[in-house]
Amino acid sequence: MLGFSRKLMAIVVIICALKVLATTLVPFYSTRYWGDDFFNWVSGARFVLISLSEGRLPSLADTGAYTGLFVVLAPFYWLWTILPIPHPSLAQMAAGPSTEEYLLVLIMKIPIIMSDLFTGMLTALLVQRATQSNKAAQKAFFVWYLNPFNVFWMYYFGGFDVVPTFVVFLAALFGNSKQWFRSGFCLAVASLLRLFPFLLVPFFVLYSIKDNSRSSIKLFASFLAPVSCLLLSQLNVIASFDRVLTAIVNIPLSQNWLLGYYGFSFAPGLFMLTPFLLGVQLYMMSRYWKKELSYSLIHFSLAPLLVLFVASYTEPYHFVWVSPFLTAYYVMEKDRLQLFVLTFLFASLYVAGFTPQHPLYPFQPLIAGFFLGTKATYLLKLNLGAMISQLRSVYVSLRIPHAVRPI
């Protein structure tokens, strides 16, 4: 479908096998990820599995913003527990490599491996639809699949953010096909997995209005359905609507990274900055994004995601959310290679500078500034491109009457 020859398919299989091999070898050359989010995700999956085995649903009051991904990961942890091997505690496995740890890492990263591959395929498919070019689609796939930044965060660090990113891209694919009910459903599922897609809803609604008002109703109704199911399930668990609302309100307080992510940092100058800039971006799109090319759902998803990472500070691996959309944009718009490479280069250096023992640590603020600058440049290009296109159309329409002369 994407014009992949047998040779290219063989290359994809080899790359995938190498990624899986690298993943399974991680416990044997590093214990870092046991002190990072991978340990937390596995612990959360274990907690959900224990809750379900006791006949109760996990509560938002206990798992907060991570509930959705914990539920997704729980079956994979369960798969590890039924293997005919010893099952030591996570703390025991973190002390050193073992066969049990080897298998746990491989099984728990199956969602990462599959989401990585499928996200690449969706990126290629959307680029093919936009450009009518198999060559461009293949380029998009390999630019995503071979990006060292993505590979590090998924296969070494164990960042599961690629799972909701895949679902968001699926929402974009359905929206591109005008299947708005499916698009809204996927957007809701992605939001329940990782929260950030909630902020994309107004942009998806604005884009769907271009089709017709009925499309927006379908999108919004299908979005509300899974969210309503979650609230009903929590009512069953917590047994009080007031307590459910309290648990939801307390999520940013118990997981304080959300305060920084949404712009609610206590640091001066960042309070409410992200929501404000998202409102500005929404206005820009409704006012100037009229041209067909700049009005695509790829652009509509990329712009607000870039706003989040220009206006707020988050963990570096969250940039994986932007990566497939930026990949598609880079291939579709034939942007300069230098800017794309610099973006991910500074992202990688920014990561390296987090450790005080690293030689780049003193330069971390400077590198972070360069990283922010490349993201801001992409955001400016998106908006200026749409504005120039719109203004050029107005200029041409004003010139046409003067170009007509009586015979």
C-alpha cells in the first residue's frame, strides 16, 4: 500500500529486530531505567493487576493521571507473572540482571515496540495521502523509525508516551478520512491515557467545522462517550460524585509535573502561560489557516503541541509526542533539513545535560535555549506560512478586477 518493496520490508524487519534486541539487553549494561519512569510504570501496572484480581477497579484517587496507561500495561505484567519462572520483586530485580528481568523488560516494552512501528506506518500513510507519493511516505517512515532521539527514549529509557501518541495519530488519520466519530473516540482514549490530548480537542473541533457542523457533533459526542464511562466507573469505585471531583482536582497536586506542563508553575512569569498561548494559537488558526495545505490535520495537531513545548517545561521524553507530526511536516513541506536535524540534536544534548556529572551540565541552560528556539521557529513557520498564504489570496482577489479590461 505504501509502495514498500520486499527489500524495504526486509530492512524494516531487521531494524525492528535490532531494536528488540537492544531493548532486551538494557538490563545487562545499565540499571538507570529502574530509577526512572520505567520502574514507576511497571509498579503501576502491578498495582492495577492486584486491584483487578481483588475484584475492584483502580481508583483515580490512587493512580491519578497515570491510570489509563497503568490499565493498558497491566495485561503485559500479568503475562510475565504466568510464565513458569521465579517472580522476584521489582526491587530485587533492580539489583542486577537476571533471566526474569530480561523477560519482564521485553514483555513490558511490547506496547512501545508495536506503537513505534504503527506510528511510523500511520505517519507514512498520512504523508502519502497528502503528497500522493510513495517515496515521500517511505521517507517519512524511516525518518521517524530511525530517529535516534525516539529510539533512546523508547527502547533505553522505556518511555511509554509513544502509546498515546500512536492513538492521537490514529485520531488524525480518521479525521483525515472524515470518520469523525472514530476520530473523537481515539482522541478521548489518548486523553485518558496521558491527558495532553485533551488540549487538542478545540483544534480538532475547529478543523471538523471545515467539513460541516454535523461532523463536529459526531466528534464531540464520541469524545464524551469514553470520558463519561470513566466517570461512571469511578462513581462505582469511589461511590460519591463529590469525591470523584475531588480526586480529579487533586491530580495536579499529587502529580506536580502537570502544574508545570499546563503552565501553572509557581515560578513567576509562567503562571497560566500555556493556556493563554493555546488560546492565541486557536485564534490564529480560526482567523488565518484557510489554505487547504496549511489547514491539514497534521498542521492542526502539530501547532498546539509545539505551543505546549515552547511555553512550558516538561521532561525531555515528552517531545516524542511532537516527533511524528514534525516528521510528517518536514517531509510534506520539504522544510530545510538543517532545522529538523538541529531540533533533535539540541533535544538530545538537552537530555545529556541533565546529569550533574555530565560534561555538558554547565551548558544545559544554553542548550535548552537552543532547543526552545528551534521549536519556536517551527511554530512561527506554521503560523506565518498560513498568514502569508491567506494575505496573498486576498491580494490576488483585489488585483483581479483591475486586470480586467474592456475589449
